[in-house]
Amino acid sequence: MGWACRTGLVAAGTLGLAGAGLSYGFWEAHQFTLRRVAVPVLEPGSAPIRILHISDLHLMPGQRLKQEWVSRLAGLEPDLVVDTGDNFCTDAALESLLDCLSGLLARPGVFVFGSNDYLKATFSNPLEYLLLGRSHQRTGMLAELDHERLRDAFTGAGWLDLDDQRGRLTVAGRTIAFRGTDDAHHDRDHYDRVAGPAESDADLTIGVTHAPYLRVLDAMASDGMDLILAGHTHGGQVCLPLKGAIVTNCDLDPARVKGLSTHRAGDHTSWLHVSAGLGTSPFAPYRTFCRPEASLLTLVPRQD
């Protein structure tokens, strides 16, 4: 066999593997999964609280499978819904978004926004993303989404807006004090507006942010938050078997790119839950070894 023939076979094999990998990634991006997690954060003897954590839907028109799957989450009847942003990619998807969330909007809820609530998705080189470890923080004249209509729909349903704000809800008979920040990935976060020691008169304190940058996590943990919830990372989105995430799209370490972990700052350790999210950018509609997910967190008594 000649050199040219061998080279052609290697090239064909490489293209075949790449094609198979992309096909698998497109398939996995539609394998929606509900993950159930117990978080030992409540006072001993407390009854459980069930929190549905959703994030990063990146909804586009015509994504009926995703819409139908999300609409069924209301059947879980969570005590609280936490939405950590990046809900839609185009204004044409806003009505579909509100429709599939309608059952959840009837439950108590809180939210923060991510960049894909403010700005329409734009193309970025996926190789650059893998090399740099995060997407560009977009600046300049970019097309805006109708985020105020989305905000009005959420707050009109009774959900608390936590973009650089505090708030309280009575959930399952307990008082929960919340604080949140706007999108840290685009430097919209102003933690100083909500900073201060955790509310001692609340049964539970929860910090909410879209992108889990260490500056936000450190501030929330130092102030004594019991639990911090975030999204943005897509769990790494393109992961490897055994190794897991390659990048996190922020300065969080890959070991904590999704799921439950802890974060310590000062003399306090907070529980941290990062959602791998339910969607992708329309320009990179694939996942590998990282299925799209929502998470049902059951808060249970800690073991003192």
C-alpha cells in the first residue's frame, strides 16, 4: 500500500471519528435528565424542602422536545423553583419559554439573569473556547433580547428578582432569605449591593448567581450563606470519559463544574450546587458525556 493511500485512509478514519463524535454530541444534547440530590443543610429535626434548580435552557423556536420535557417538571410539585438564567436565545422563543415554564411559574420561585437573557446569541469559535477555557465577554453594539418582558413575566408570577437584590420567601413553612447577583460573566455583578452577614432571623440563607466566579462565591460564603446555586458552566458541555470537564467557562475548578460540592471562604463553608443546564448555544448544539439536566434538590437536616 502506497504512502498516499495510507494517508488517505488515515484522513478518512479521522473524519469518520469526528463525524461520529458530532453525531453522538447532537444526540446527547437531547437526552434530558432529572438529577436528584440531597443537601444536608437544615437544622436537625426539620422537615425537608424540595428545590427545583433549572438553568441555561438557551431556548430556540422549534425545540419542542425540550419544551415538553420542561413543562412536565411542574408535576414534581417542588416547594421552590430557582432559575439561574440564560433562558432564551431569541425573542421568537419567548412565548414558548413562558408556555413551558407556566406550571413552574405557579410555584414559589426566584431568578437571576445570564447573558442569554440580555443579548442574542452570536457565533464564537469553539476551538478558541476550548483553548482559552471560557467564552468571550461580549462587548460593543450587540442585539438585545426583550429581557424586561421576561423579567415582568417572572415577577408578575410572583418570582423574586435577585439580580443584585435581596428578598425573602416563606417556603414549606420556613423563612428563606435570598441574595443574588446579576451576570458575573459580563461583569454585571454588584455584590456590594447585597453584602453583609447572613440573616440570623431566617431559617435558611441562599445565594443565587448565574456564573460561579470565585469572587462571587467567596463573598457569599464569607457572609455565611448556607447554600449557593449557580449555572452557566453547562457542566463543561464537552467532557471526556473518566476525566470529565475540560473547561468551566469561568474561574471555577473543573472538579466542581456541576453538581453538589462545597465552597469555603473566611471561616464559613457553604454548600454549592452548579447546574449543568438544559441547553447549549445554537452555534454549538452538542454535548458529550454531560447530559442536559434539571436538578431536584431535597434539603434535609444536617448531621451535627
